[in-house]
Amino acid sequence: MKMRIAIVTYNWPPRNAIGTHRPYAWAKYWARLGVEVTVLTARKQAFDEPLDLQLPVLPGVDVQEVESGGSASVFSSSSAGRIAAMMKRVKRGLRSRLGLVLDPRDAWARAAATQGAAIADRVDAVVSTFGPRSSHIIAAQMKRHRPGLLWVADYRDLWSNNHLAGYSSRAFDRERALEARTVGSGADVITTVSRELADQQREYLGKPVWVIPNGFDGEIAPPAGRLQERRTLRIVYTGMIYPGARDPTPLLKALRELLDEGRIDGNSLGVDFYGPAEPWLERLVASFDLGPLVRIRGRVSRAESLASQANADLLLLLESGSPEAAGVLTGKLFEYLAVNRPILSLGTRRGFAISRILEECGSGICVEGDVSLVKQIILGVLAGEPISWFSPNMEAIARYSRKEQAGCLLELIRGRLVGSREADEVEVP
């Protein structure tokens, strides 16, 4: 008899978000392995833009979209950016002043209750992936409806313990209580992306934890490239960016100093930022007076994003150096690994999860916030010197294939369904 698994995920094509690729890959490869897969997701709203992620429809995967009834769906595409910016400001104000965490995607959890219960009656397991929190809320409803259902609660990012959330003390307490009432009360197993995050969740929620890192899908990633000789050094960043957390200041300072010292000129290199428009980033770049060297490209299609990575001389990876971010493994890291370009990691500390994987794969260097080292690297690459820290270990990189990870996770779920608890604390790969 076929195994039947439901995936509860807000992020699903056409939503162009890094969080879409983890559940999409699981659904794709599980279906190929003979699993009957049902995906419960939401009809996307204007505030979910960009909605241009075109991935193949998956044979054998039943995708059920729930209309949440959000009023934002009536707005035009051209106004979506203004809507999203306004909503962010309102949410930040309520979070900091009243301790309220409002998310319009909560409407999806309410609207999906009946459909979730119907799915729960005919599957063996449900895998919900965070965020938003509504994914876990729906899975908790399904578990309450059918207590014998195996529930795996996945954390690509953390919920109440998220270092980027900026919760006030009251907001933190409320989110922590909601997480405890849902995941803490009902989940059978937790999955997350690194051993550090696993330790946090195990200590907080007291559940078995499987470590399933983020990864890359070799079927949709561009072919690995080779460095090309060129006059201009191209540094590329793709993805979300946050002040004080994913902060490019050390790079901008290094460029300013190199210009002032006369060691580079305006034609020596270019830095391209791809991602949502952030006024604070524009102000930061302007404060260093870098002119045309640094370009803020805004959102682009996934195909253009991947092409920009493949054609970079250095890929810029930004993450916080705070202790709370020690286990963060952004999906962007694995996209970068797949294109086989040197990765310059700023912010995260040596010994953190990102640094360990860069060293293991021979794909990059973690410089923390060392401006002098950034200058040294830039000058070396411009001079055509061999990059001593870039020697890709293709066997190590291949272990982060989403295909391999999906197979491993499926076997863990299968073992739990037959009653085995021998592998309750595991790390894949």
C-alpha cells in the first residue's frame, strides 16, 4: 500500500521565495518514490509577490489551494509593493508597542480547517513547514482532529526563537506560548536545518529532532561554471537583507578605503544586490559615496537570479554574527554551492554552521567583519592570484542535494510510521 503524506506549506509556486524550494523538492522526489503526496497551500495574495516562480507541475502531486479571503487579493500588482511596505510598518508598530504579532496569513489557517481535517482522514503523516506560523497551526488542527496522525513540524527558520523577528518581550511571550500550544503539544518529530537549531528546539519543546539541512536541486540549478578572465570583478548578492543582521557594511567600507587609497578605480569592479528594495540599503550605499560601483538591482526572476550567481566572480553571503544565529543555514548558501563560485561570507562567525559548511565543501571563506581581509581578497582576485580558500569538494557538495535529502527524510518518516524510534536524533546528510 502506498504511503500517503500531506505537506502543509504557504510557500509554493508561483511564490518566488527561498522557502518554496524545500517543500517543492520533497513533494517532487517523494512522488517519484511512489508516495501519494497532497500539498495544502494558500491562494496567493498581492502581498505575496513576486509571483513569477515558474516550476514544473508535479505529476502525482495533489495541490489543494485554499482561498483565505484576504482583502489584499483585490489590489493590483503595481500596488503590491506599497501594500507590503505599509503592512510591515503596521506590524512592526503593533509588535513593539502592544506586543501583538499580526500576520494576514493567519486567515489561511482559519479557512483551511475543514479541508485540513478531510486530508488528515486519508493520509499517514503530515509535514508542515515554517513559516509562516499558520502552517504549523493548520497541522496542529489536523493532529487534534486525528490524534493518530504522524506530525513532522519542519523549521527552515525558527518561530519564537527567530533572531530576525525583533519581538518585544510581550510579543515573544505570546509567540512562545502559541508555539508551545501547537508544535509543543502535538508534533511527534521536529526537523530543522542545523545541529545548533536542533539543540535549541529540543531543549525548548522536548521533542525528537531530525537535522535536514537546506540544499539545492540539481535539476533546476544552472550548471556549475568556471571563473572567467575579465577586467571587472563582479560581486553578487541575491536575497533578503536586514540592517544589523545581514549587513554589507564591511564590504562597502573596504571598497571605500580601496578607492581612497588609489588601489582600485571605478572601473575595477561592480557589486550587484538582487532582492526586495530596501531604502535603508540605498542610504547605506550612498553614505559611502560609491557611485556606480554598487548597483541595487531589485527583485528579478529566479532564472535571472541564478544566472547572476553563475556569472559572478565572488558570491556575497550575509548573515548575523549574533549567538542566536549560530545555527542559521539560509537556503541561499546552497544555491551558491550549486553554481561553484567562490563565496565571501560576511557577518557570521567562524565555527558557526555556515562557516563549517563552507570549510567542508571548500567553497568559501568566513571573514566575519574583517575589513582588512576583505580588501586583501578583492585585490588578490583582481590581480588574478589563485584563491587559496576555494577548492570545491564536489563529493561534499553533492551531499546537500535535495533529492538525496528527500530520500533520507522519507525513510525516517517511514520508520516512525512502523513504530521505530531508533533514529529519533539524526543528522542528514
